[in-house]
Amino acid sequence: MAAESNLSAVLYGKDDLRLEHRDIKLPGENEVQIAMRSVGICGSDVKYWTHGKCGRFVLDEPMVMGHESSGTVVAVGRGVTHLAKGDRVAIEPGVPCRTCRICKEGRYNLCADMKFCATPPVHGSLCRLYNHAADFCYKLPAHVSFEEGAMLEPLSVAVYTCQRGEVRVGSKVLIFGAGPIGLLCLLVAKTRGASSVAITDIDDYRLAVAKEYGADHVIKVATNDSQALARTIADEMGGQPDVSLECSGVDSSFVTAIYATRSGGVVVLVGRGSLDVDVPIVNAAVREVDIRGVFRYCNNYPQALAMVASGQIDTKRLITHNFTLEDSLQAFHTANSRQSRAIKVMINCS
Ligand SMILES: [Zn+2]
Ligand SMILES: [Zn+2]
């Protein structure tokens, strides 16, 4: 395909998303070239667009957006044996070095040399043609759609989060934030056998969606008093939760999560609020509430794909809006607007 046909959505800076044609090289020895199909917009994408940064990552130069994606293999490098032209694949966006100590220990998500799509300075996959490491592409069974392939990215976050939180049969689970990650955590927690899942949000519509998705309790956050909210949660759930999954990125929710979780329980921090947060750490320490971080996911794409392929989890229901690559800017506006009631915005790049 001619280079000028590689239309790409490029973020130049805060509030400056442009469509432009970019060159594309042939795939490297262990890479595949993918004709992109579905790319989901994530909270982090919106954050880069509205703020020019996300957490510790700052945009210094133009970057192609997109990291939740799938497409069709159109060319393979010489060393690639497990994929062929025509294969439909989901793309795991982070490629680690594979050789450092932490990679060898199996926690490759923490690799210091990770190259992750649409995390500065690495380009993403919101474009027509994209090259990626073949061993981080997963072939989709015929009955799994491209959109479901793209949804494996946020689903992997939820699978990893529930794994870190040790959500299991009989668990009482509290989730902060009924956005895409919170909702996916709800679905995964239920699949893992959680007996009771409560979810909090400030938005009535999102809470109604969570109820529809099977939340046993929905709790509207209408106070800044974390200890009072923790008591309300315990009353509502008939006891304190074993596990709290903080998916809202709101600092006060992290505080509430500590107060709300039962002694000996676990708080998992998925959302990203401020870089420094004041939390009642001594309260957590004396009650042996473990606080665990989550950074993306690690070896979870195969599990996420198996859950979708077997019909255990339906991620399609989260997709509320569809746009074409040409309408990427509108897609970002929609993802960023509360009024749009968007849960997952999907872009079709073909
Ligand atoms: Zn994402
Ligand atoms: Zn490494």
C-alpha cells in the first residue's frame, strides 16, 4: 500500500489532534504489518489530548494515538512463524525488552524499556497501517469480532486487577468508579465467583448501567467524608468488603477504599489521581490492609481472549459509540463528554 494512504490520528499537543499521512516502513524481522480495524479510546488517550500528559508521561513531540486495537495482518517479517497474511489479530500494545531481570521474572509490565503504544514517545495504532511485534499479537477466532479484539486491552486490565486483588469465589468486592474499567472489573469479579459486588460513582446514569451489568449494590457518592462513606458502604453490603478496586482515579476514593476494606483485606489501585495522595496509611497498616498497585497487565491477553471467546464475558455491550478514523476528533470529544453518556468509544480505521 502506498505510504500516502497511511492516514493517522496524531496528537501534537494539548487540544491539538490532527489527521495526517505518515510513512510506514516494511515490518521488521519479528514484526507484522497490520491493516488497522478497531481502536478503542481510553481514559488515558483523552487525558493526553486534554492535558498533554498522563501521570508521569508527558507528550514532548507529535505522537500517533491508539492502544486498544485489532486488525488484519497484511505483511509478516522474515522471522514470524505463527502468524500469516490474512490473520485477524488483537494487539497487546506494550512490548517489553524481554531480557532484563524483571522481564525474566515474568513481570514484563514493569520493564523499564517497555515500548507501549501511545505512551510518549512511542506511536500508537490509530492509523491505517501499523507494525507491531508479532509475539504481542493474538490471533482472533472467527467468531470474535475486531471490536472484541480491541476490547481485550481494557479487559486485560480488569483481569489483572482482579488477579492482584485475589478476587475469588465468595469474595465481597467494592469497586470505585463505574467507567469502562470499573464495569469490566465488575464483570470479571462475577466471573471469578464474587458473591457480592458493590460499585460507587457520582453519576446516576453510570450507576444504572452498573446495576444492569449485575452489580449487587450501587452507591452514589455524595459526601467528602470518607469515613462516613465507608460506613454507608458496609451497611449497604452487609459487612465490609474483602477487596476494594479503586478504578475512579479520584484521590478521595483511595482514602475511602482504605477505610472501607475489612481488616486483612486488599485495596487495589487502578485509577490514577494525583502523583502524591494523602492516605490513612497507619489505619491500613494496623489493620493489615494490603495496598497493591496495578500497572497495565501481565500475561493477561490470552485469559481475556479465552473469556470472550467462550462467551463468559460480553464486552460488546460497553461499546456505545462508533466513529471512522476520519472522525477521530469527534470521537475524542464524545469520549470526553459526560452528556454523551459514552462508555466505550470505538474507531473504525479501515
Ligand atoms: Zn486503555
Ligand atoms: Zn525488560
